[in-house]
Amino acid sequence: MISRRSFIKKAALGAAAVSIVPRFVIGGPGYIAPSDTLYIAGIGVGGKGTSDLTGFAGSIDGKTKGNPKAKIAFLCDVDERQTVESKKNFPQAKYYKDFRVMLDKEAKHIDAVSVSTADHTHAVATIAAMQRGKHVYVQKPLTHNIFEARALTEAAKKYKVVTQMGNQYASADYVRVAKEWVDAGLIGDVHTVYCWTNRPVWPQGIATPTGKHEVPKEMDWDLWLGPVKGVDYNPAYHPFNWRGWWNFGTGALGDMGCHIMDAAFRILPIDYPSEVECSATTAWADFFKVADYPDSCPSSSIIHLKFPRTDGKGNINFTWMDGGLLPKRPDELLPDEKLGDGGGNGYIFEGTKGKLMANYERMPVLLPTASMKDITFPKATLPRVEGQEAGHYTQWVDACIAGYGKMQLSSPFEFAGPFTEAVLMGNLAIRSYNLRTDKGFTGRKKLLWDAKNMKITNFDEANQFVKREYRAGWSL
């Protein structure tokens, strides 16, 4: 079968044999030929989906420029209330509620798909698009669980499509500067990493909502549930607070880990962890009884991961903290200097020669900061992304038009898949920590991870959190 793009290119070659005319004469200044246009379908077009689509193609008011080669051709969302702004930005785009119907009916007219749904439907929508040969851009975290992340990584190779995870700060200069400093040996061999965030800024560590609520007439709740079984509609879940519920979201770690932890995975010689343990905030039902909130992510947690260095130089100890928990201030940091960004987000690399501190959206500093005036910093060697965070979108558009394997991207699934697996190991530990078994409360336990087989080897009960049970018709 000849694709629309191939047909257009062949037709253009045939026309060129008859008469060679500059295309700007035919189409006017700024004309983009159909063969050089990426036709995108958005799945989940409210909230973050709104800014994702304008990131690709620009907004109607011109505040977001986008890539002139991108055209938003289709909009898909289960809740029409969430589509208002995107319909305004892209009035010519055709609207669907069910992405499966859209992909079946419009496959010939779609080049690429952007997935900005709640976490629990990232994988099913993305796989469906890749199986049809569509390039994909997927919001972070890439998937809801470890099994799905591995599946998407393998599918990207199988279907040979251009992929990008939506952790846009992966395209910023600051992480490249930090890598150049670490690669130049300014802090020696890194052995310890701390990452932290002030998230969540939504309810977590709370009881499962109850009561019967009428589903809004503009919404298809069954479609929104996707692979999730038997959960009644409740406004506590939609449109934003789904992040704090295990059925739908991945908590503070899933929301911010793919930003803040990115530097460690981009800079250091690590891929999969070998072990994980955690502790989480306790909620109290009364003075004598711990509350059991199995459906809700905890209000705060600390996660300890161990990563074998892929260069054979031992291990890197990695600590994640959320809910406003912070590491001890480094001795080299002066009392009036900010820890991270000063607002509750940041990371520190500790090496054999020194320490580096930064935030996912701040330039790094070496500690003590006074030492920086005496250091000869390396010249820039890594390619920068034009537009940095905004360029994360336009980079993907250009790569899709160029074709699979033709351009380097900041967060392709080759990188984002294993990265997401490691991030979500923290959630596996948290859910195991809160697990009640026939042997009692699990509590803090070191979990040993066989990454190749995606299996905890010393506590089989934890393996139920590697993947989920899928509702009929929604499995990968």
C-alpha cells in the first residue's frame, strides 16, 4: 500500500519532470508542501494536552510559536469539557471521543500521535498508534507500570517509529552543561545522588472516595477508565487529582521524577537498579490505629535505589524524596544559599572530588559555590536543542518528517523506557511497603530486582505491582 506521504512525493517528482517551479511561487511565501507537513492526532487534549499541541503547532493567539511543519488534524478526548481550548486553537481538527475509533477510521490521514491522557491509558493508546506505524510523543511518565515501559521500548524498535517522552527539560541546556562538567571530571566519580521535590500539590494519603455521583453528560466514563476495572465515577478522580490514586496515576514520583531524575540517567553510567527500599508517611485513623489507604499514594516518601555502574566502577546510591522532604544541606553550602531551587526541588551529585547541585530547570553549581571562580570549565561539546524546552516539541516534529533513525532526539523510548522503569521501581517499593499479607504488615524491606526478567527475587508478593490486570479489550 502506498502511504499518503509517499504518494505525494512521487506525484511531486512526476510534476517536476514536466515543469520545475519553485514551490513558494505556487504556494506563496511560507508555503509548506504537504509532503513536508506532519499531520498529528492528539489523544487527551485538555490540561497538559492543550500545551502539548500548541508546543507542536503553535496557538491561535501566537503566544506559542510551534513548528510550522506541524498540523493538528485530529483531537480526541473522552470529556468534551476538556476540549474547549484545543478546539479553539485548531478549529479545523476533527474530533473523536474514542482513540481506537479515530485510529481505525483516520489511519491514512495521521502521521503521528501525541498522548497526554492520565497515566493509566498512556501505554494502551501509544501501543495502538505504534501498531499502525504512527510516530508517538507521550507525556511523562511514559507508562503507568514497569511492564508497560518495557513493552513500549520494544514496540518502538519493532515498528521503527520516531518516539519522544514529554519530559521537556531533557532538551534544556542546563542538563548538558552538568554532563559536560561531570564528564570533564570536575567532581570525580559520582557515587551518591539525592533528588527531591515538593510535590504532591494534590491530595494523597487519603481514604478512597465514596458515594454515587452522576457522570457529566459531556464525558464517557467507561472510555476514561480504559484498562481499569470497576471504579465508579467520582469528581475526586477527574480531571486532575487522578495523579494521587494508584489506579490512574503514579504519584509525586511519576509526576516529577521524570524531570528531576533525568539528569542522573542522562549523565551517569547507569540503566537498571539492582535493589530498592523505601519508607512512606504513616496516616493515622485514631490514636491506636494506622489508617489503611491502599488506593492512595502516600503524602510523602523516601526511596533508596542502588544502581550498578555500567562502567564497572562499583555502585551509585540514589535517594529520592518527595512531599517536601529534603536531604541534609551539604556542609559546603552556606546558610543563606538555596538548596536546589530553594522552592523544594533539586538534585545533588556527590563525587570523589566534589559535589554538583542543580534543579531540573536551573543551571548547575559546584560546591562550595565560591570555588567556581577558580575553576576552568570545559568548552561546550554536546549539541544543544534550539529553543531548549520548547524545542523538545519541534525537535520531535522535525525528526518525524526526517524519518526513523535520521535525527537524534532528547528522550526517545530507547532512553525513556529504561529510565521510566527505574523511576517506577520506587512506586513498586512504596506499594510493597504498604502491603498487608498473611504474614502481616510488610514495612521497610530491601527488594532485589532482576531487571532482565522484570522480577523481584526475594519477595514474590511485590511482583503484582510490575504490571496491572487489564480490563477486557484494553490489554497491550
